[in-house]
Amino acid sequence: VQEDAEPYITDITGDTVVGYKYFDLRDVKGVGLGFRGTGCGTVTVSLDCAGTEKIGEAAFTAERQWTEVTVPVSVKNGKAPLYFHFKGDLKLSFREFRFVG
């Protein structure tokens, strides 16, 4: 029996960037991230891979069970990519994200 039927990204460490293109970011006030793992750190949400167009950031401590952390963001309405920059002493599996209005 497979423990997790849903796909997810594994082996995220303290210098990992995960990016997705493109989203309608109309009235988005936050991004909820679903992950599990060990360690603590920060996740920065940006509109570019380099992380220079930062729209939000949150500190977290990972847990072994799936947990959601909401990152408050400040972003103009429009179509844009999203990049999640993970930093810290951590090892994560990243399952999902959702927009918070």
C-alpha cells in the first residue's frame, strides 16, 4: 500500500527554488504551502527565479506530518509566475500550494 497517493517534490534543502508559470494573481493576499520534513527556515515567495521580486516571506519549523504554512503576500493583480525560495537547515517534501484571498 502506497503511503501517499498524491505526487510531491522531495529532497528540498536550504537552497532550493521551486517555480511555476503562470497564474492570475487577482486579489491574492497569501499563499498556503503544504509540506512536511525536518528542520527550520524561511520560504520567500517571488515573481522571479533570482528572488529579486520578493512578494512575501515566512519563517517556519517543519513537522513530519503534512502541514500548511501561509505566507502573506503583497502583489499587484495580473498574470505572473511564482517562485518559492527555501532557506535554512531543512529537508522537506513539498506537496501543494493554494492562493488565499
